[in-house]
Amino acid sequence: MSFHVTAPTVQETDDLIVSSLVSHGTDVEEPAPGEYVVKPYAKEYVFCTKKKVPKVGVMLVGLGGNNGSSFAGMIMANKHKVKWMTKRGEMSANFYGSLTQATTIRLGKCGEKDVHIPFKNVLPMVEPTDLAIGGWDINNMPLGDAMRRAQVFDFELQNELYKYMQPIVPLPSIYDPDYVAANQEERANNVITLPTKQAKLEKVREDMRNFKKEHNLDTLVILWTANTERFSEITEGIHDTADNLLKGIKNNEKEISPSTMFAVAAILEGNPFINGSPQNTLVPGVVELALRHQVFISGADFKTGQTKIKSVLTDFLVSSGLKPRSIVSYNHLGNNDGANLSAAKTFKSKETSKMHVVDDIFLSNPVLYPNPEKDQPDHCIVIKYIPFVQDSKRAMDEYSSEICMGGLNTIVLHNTCEDSLLAIPVMLDLVVLTELFTRIRIGERSGKTEKGHDAMKPLPSSKASLLDGVEMFSFHPLLGAILGFLLKAPMFPKGVPVVNSLFKQRQCLENLLRACRGLNTRTCIGLNKMYSAIQIGEEDRKKIGK
Ligand code: NAD
């Protein structure tokens, strides 16, 4: 499916798509408490996207786990167009649950009908089946066997995939038992035994370089999908700056976690890093290092089941003027993630990442929550390990809200599904979009573009005249603001307010891609469409004689 945008605000050359867009916003000042002065403004932004999709690879930390092996299986199954029988009939490989591969965006109206195109066609994106896959795991099981151990895929699908999966074997990884539950010890038969943190860092950097060379890659993305770690204790002099962090690794500091080591290695090699687990991998020193080396980082924690629903349901309640007073979320699961989360220290990381997903929604409604500090609803998260249910996680939630005139509304949800099958399309989207963003530059016409920390690699000049006089920069390395739809606890650049509402997050991402392609950005329903829906049409006017 292809399309062209014909407008003076869009120029395509052989290798670039350049577009400009006037965006309207409002600045608000508060000269006295509770008194606001609103100043609408318009700014013209210019976007430039390189069209050529490079050769892309992804290395997963935790490759042999449920997510890791299922991710590889999903890619292989789609690549080899695998079909398999189940008691519900024949199934074929797909990417259901992926924003980029299984959703659409609206192009506009063609005659009487609305035209929608696949999300992945808005801008050139890497084909998932072209991704090279590799990575590390503290367990040495080849991926065919790891897939069987995970018990995520149907039995016949496992049989079909085994021959494609078994040749993939995880590389030895950096392991520190202090960061995960004690019950993970028995898995750890594939660890880097070098004596110092510095030597381990150099080893995984070498692994990244070797993988890139072996697969002839232009771009490599590193994705942490290994066990949830406990939080690191952030200490001044160790985690606070890039230099201190690098010095800390040299000094073999205990409190630098394996995931932080992988983030540092990725950045030093110029590879984007995504943290799919809840722990505080991206300590301030990592963020500074990413700024210094102009490498994308994002996290934390894939947003899959319960949290996704929570950010939708809470948004619905609060935006309808109903007042949630308590949200209670129970989970039980029986996979290795559940076993690891049964330790208090790792559960704490997960609890923290799940706790704050709705805070900004409450803060956005001072009518319901005039005193947000005291008024926040009760919010509780419980996770239990029940081996029998394996990867088929149960999530049960109760939302109690105050409604009109002292009434009470209680909503109870029960959600059961294979946890990893919700996570792997999200992992794919994070990789696909992160790679795409490495090819986009943005500039502001006539306005000033901040230099220094936020300023990133300029793009080579082009024949496209829309670029004339505009300095173009890459995005801020912390991609949380754009990838929030896919992350439970998205990290935003300093001073940018966090947005958790799921549909706002999706709109933000869609608008960015639309702007890069020269399509109008959408807020919700387009005003033109709304107008045609509420005006009395010509035919009806004739009927009533006006
Ligand atoms: P898993 O336990 O099946 O897999 C984790 C893998 O990481 C294991 O194979 C383990 O051996 C390996 N590992 C542990 N420490 C390692 C290290 N230092 N280096 C390399 N490998 C290491 O868990 P999973 O179900 O695949 O989940 C992975 C992570 O994703 C967890 O942190 C989980 O909380 C997070 N997550 C999962 C979902 C979901 O829906 N499945 C959603 C959000 C976040």
C-alpha cells in the first residue's frame, strides 16, 4: 500500500521526506494564585526523515526467557509463514498486539469512505522479519529448548519452530545474584567469569561489535528483557554523572547493576538501549552518557495488560467526572518472572513501576481532586507466584468510584492470557520505532532551537528547500515522551511533565509520524468531520424548506 502527499509543505527527494507543520499551542501564566493568563501561539516545525531502512539487528538481554524465546519465535514464525493446528482450527503467524504491524491510521476521506492505512506504512520502517536476533542469557539453553521450557506457544507451533530456534544460543551474560531473587541461582550456568566490572563491560561491548559484523548490520538495538532486578541505591559520586559512573565501573563498585552495565555498554557502542523491566537501570549517569554520545535510551517496563487497561479505565472515569477512590490490582502468574518477583526486593521494583501510572490523570482534575497530595485514591498492587498457571497470567482489578450525590460505582475486571504474548509485539514496536527515530531530525523555523544538552547530530544538507535556514536536530535521547504508549513508567526529559493517559500517548506518537509525512496532525475527531456531522446537510435543508 503506498501514498503520496501533494502539498507545498512536503518535499520528497530520493533519500529524504521533508515536511513542515504549524503547531498551535497555549502558554499559560499565573500572575496571582488561581488567576491565569492564556497566550495562544503558533510554531512552525520542520521534519526530515531518511527513507532508506538500514540493516537492523536486536540483541536481547534475557534471550532465553519467556519473552526472549517467544519474541524470536514470533519473528521466525512470521518469516517462515508458519501454520499450525489447534483445537480451534488452523492458526497462522501474525503480529497481533503490535501498534506498528497490526493497527492503522486514517489518511482522510475518499468519496464517501474513510481511508485507513497500516501504521507501518506512514514512514519507511524495518520489516520485523528482516531483523537479526541474538543476545545474552545467564542460562545456556538453546532457543528451541528454551521455547519448550517457556510453555507459551501451542505444542504444534513449538514443533514447527524448533528447527529455526535451536541454532540460536544465548551468549554468556553479566550476572550478580544480589540483584535478583535467590531462586534464579539454579539458572545461572552461562555467566561471564571475568574478574572485574570493567572487563565484563568490555566483553559485552565486544559481543555487540561481533554481532554487528557477523550480520553486517548498520543499526543494532539492545533490549533488556531479563529478570526484574532490585532497585540500585543511587549514590552521589557513583551514579550521578556519566564520569562517576564510568569511574564506578572501573572501581568495581558493587551498587552498579548488570542492567546498568548493559546500558553503558550499549551507549558506548552507539547502540540504542531499551529497558523492558521496571528497575532503575537508567540512573542519572546513564542519561548523561546517552546525551554525551547522542544515543537513544528508553524505559522502563513494557506496558502490556493490567497497566494498559488501568491507564484507559482511569482516564475514562476521571474524564467522565467520576472520582476513583480505590484501585486494587491482584496478579498471579506461574512463569519464571513470577518466581523472580516473589522476592520482596524485586517485587518492590515492579510495584513502583505499576504504582504511578495514573498519578497525572488525578492531577489533571482539580475539580475531583482539589487537594491531590491528600486526596489520592488508595492504590494497591499484589503479585503472587502460582506455578500451575505458568505463563497464563491472571490479573484482577477492582475500581471503586464516587458517583453523583454520594453513590458508589464498583467495577471488577478479570483478565487471563499468556503474559509473553502481550509483551512480544510491544518489544517489536519499541525496536522498530527506536530505529525509525534514529533517521528523523526536527527543527524549528524562526524560533530558537535549544543547543547544548538537547542538541543532537545535524543531518547533512539536502536539496529540499523546506530545510533552508532551519537547524535540524535529533530527538532528545530519552524517548519516553514518544514511546510512553509502550512503557509502563516512561522516563521523560527533565522538566517535561509525564503523560500516562494511553490515548494521549498514542495520539502523540501518531501525530509525530503524521507530521513527518506531511499529514495533518489529529487531535481527536477532526473538526471538519465534526462540522459535517452536526450541520444540517443540503438534502435535509431542502426537506425543511431552508
Ligand atoms: P523470564 O524469567 O522468563 O526471562 C528472563 C530471562 O532473563 C531468563 O531466561 C533469565 O535466565 C535471564 N536473565 C536473568 N538475569 C540475567 C542477566 N543478568 N543477563 C542475561 N540474562 C539474564 O521472564 P519474562 O517473562 O521473559 O520477563 C522478562 C522481563 O520482562 C521481566 O523483568 C518482566 O518483569 C518484564 N516484563 C514482562 C512483561 C510481560 O507481559 N511478559 C511485561 C512487562 C515487563
